[in-house]
Amino acid sequence: MPVEEIDVEIGAKALPGDLALPEPVRGLVVFAHGSGSSRKSPRNRMVAATLQEAGLATLLFDLLTPLEALEELYRGIGDLASRWQVNVLGGDTTAAPRDLVICITVYGEVAEAELLTRAGARPGDALVVTGTLGDSRAGLEILLGRARAEGEDAAALVCAHRRPVPHLAEGRFLAAAGGAVHAAIDVSDGLGADLGHLLEESGVGARLFASRLPVSQALRRFCRGLGRDPAEYAFAGGEDYVLLAAVAPEAVSALGKGFRERFGGDLAVIGEITAAGVREWIDETGFARELSAPGWDHFRKG
């Protein structure tokens, strides 16, 4: 990613005329370090960078925020943008009375034949996920001091929360499955909540099996030490960013084989789509109970 640091006078109407950008320029990232740095100098330090695709970022920060912290944040944004070939086109930076607010919007396009939505799941479809669940919730509890953990397991769980990896390649794999995948959603609000969104949009029900939920060994050991159930973390966590999909039952075997060859992991079958009105959770003993939808609710008060 070509990067050039420049100085711009506060109130300047344009970038310096000698700023050379590589051709062709498909986007420009401008990182303004805000008025916090201008108290010592009448100039703002900026970074201009060219990337490849499309996104917008808005940042509100406390005037007392250290410049080094903002630079580290910008480096993180730049690293991720470069990794996923996302072009950060611009956005806004401004001072906030307190705290740090980051708002990032990503735009893109998809071929109609490869468009997967929450609608389209059919009774009989297998419910699959593209990775393990629950690590991020455990990592958050460690960070907040709600649970004690040490060593490599703690580091892995905290990393899962702080540096989640979106399953973009896995999503493209599912989308290219020739129509075998009928619906999909990313697990960001929690498996229970996001499954609820998919069921609502598709007008169907579901049956989930606790014993089939994929969880990491780090999470198993974490829960064992605290006397907790890893399946509960997997179901009612959040910010895992794996994908949940409804797949035609006859295609599951071949799709799973291809997934394993491509990504080295399993496409875990965790349940099945049922007729509308049926929402069941089958626990480790085989007992069935009503499937609730815990997870993050963006409009819940408190």
C-alpha cells in the first residue's frame, strides 16, 4: 500500500501541489490526526494512501487521546484494508467530549448468482457454521475481569475478541456452491440471535444440537476451569464473525469435503431447518426444549 506523509496547514483548501500519487488512483485515504496535535503546532500531520476497493470511516475522539494511540488505530485500519483489498475512500474526524467512537461503512458489489441473503432457507436444510463459536465472549469476560484465565488459552481467547477474522473467503466459497446454499448470515450478534434473524426472514423454524456446536479447545479448558458450559458460550456469545448457512441436505457431504480441502477445517453441521413454529434446542442428554434467541439486541435499552 503506497503511503506518503504530508503536512497540511489548518484551514488549507487543497492538498499540496507537489503531492505525487501513483497511477491509477482508485481511492485516497486521508488520516487527519485532529486538533489534539495542533495545540503544539499550527499544522496537522496527515497520511495519504491509495488502496483498491471502497469504504468510509468516521472517527470521533477525545482531545486528550494520545497521538500514538491514534496512529496505532490508523495502522490497524490500514493493515486490514490492505489485507482484504478494501479501499478506504474517506470519512470524517472530529473531537468528542469523551470516549472514542469509530464508525466504518463498507460498500461492495456481488454477482446476482452469488448473492446469499437471510431469506431462502427451506425445511430439511442442514444448518452449518464455518468456524468455532464462543471464543470472543470468553475473551471479553477476561478483558473485563469477569473471569480469570492465564497462559496461551487466555491469549487466544482475548485475541479472538480483539482481532476477529471475517470469513470472507468462506462466504465466497459458499456463494459459489451452485445454489446448494439457500441462506446465510454472519454470526456477530450471537448464534441464537442471528439464527433468529435467518429464521424470521425465511419463515421457517430450526432444531439445534448442543453437542454439535464447534468450540475451540481453549474455550473448553476455560469453561472447565470455571465450571461453565461451552455450548452456552457458543450459542449466546457474539462477535465470532463466522458464517451460519442453510444448505441443501444432499449437498452437505460434498460441500464439507470441498470446504475441508480449501480451508483445512470442518463445515460443522449444527442442526436443521424445520417447519415454521418449531424452534428446538437439543441438549447434551437429548432433552428438547424451546429454542430462545439470546445475543446482542441493537435496540434493547440498558
